[in-house]
Amino acid sequence: MAMHAFPDLSRSRYALLRTFRRDGTPVDTPIWFALDRNALLFRTKVGPKTRRLTAHPHVELTACDYRGRIRPGATTFTGHAAVLSGADAEAGNRVLHQRYGWQWNTVPMIKVPGVTNVHQDLSWREKLRRSRQRTVWPDSVIVRVELD
């Protein structure tokens, strides 16, 4: 499927990612993403979300704003997530960097009101190093969601 098969997502800078705990409880998180053919790519810090994705790879995605508020009339898409590694992760990171430009490695490290930024407490030296880095951060992963 081409990107135009997912018009709600292709017109949005954010998607609400719904993952599921082992007991089936949904957990919603707004994410930055890029569409790559019939898949969606995003970066996340290694932690609870990656454990949920490993245990239960089925996810739902809906276009939203930066705070996770779903756009009126937006379609929810389903898919299966896989954590990428090696060259696949680096290729996915390049696709995401192309979409978001300088913001890709900068915004996750600054405080944005109403947004949880897991990297905001890094030292200034580490923030500067990461802002220039073109590879996947050591405490992060790239996830590919094959959309149904």
C-alpha cells in the first residue's frame, strides 16, 4: 500500500499509539512518526513501551495533535509492531530524521508544556552531543509497525 492509503496519518505530524499491557489494558502515547510504504516508523526510549510491544505487538494508530487529542473523524489503523535493529534501525532513523529535520534530535530533549519528554533531564553536554548525532541513540529503538 502507498502512503495515500493512510490519508489521515499522512496529513498529520503526530499519531496516537495505543499499545496493550499483558492484561489487555490499553496505553495511549502520542508519537512522531514517518510512513514508509505500508508501514509506520517511530522512535521510543527503551522501557515500558518496548516491553509492551514485545509482549503484545498488536497496536492501534490514530492521527492526533501533540498532546494526543484525536483529530475529529480520524480513522484508527491497526498493525503489528517490531523493534528494529542494526542497519534496519539506522535506515528507519534516517527516514524519521528526513521528515522532522533539525527537530528530530532537538525537541525530545527540551521541556514542552503538557508533554512528557523522557530525555529532558540529560546533561547539556549529552544534549549537545545527541543533537548532532545521526545514529539511533543508545537508550532508544526504532519501531516499525506493519499497517493492516
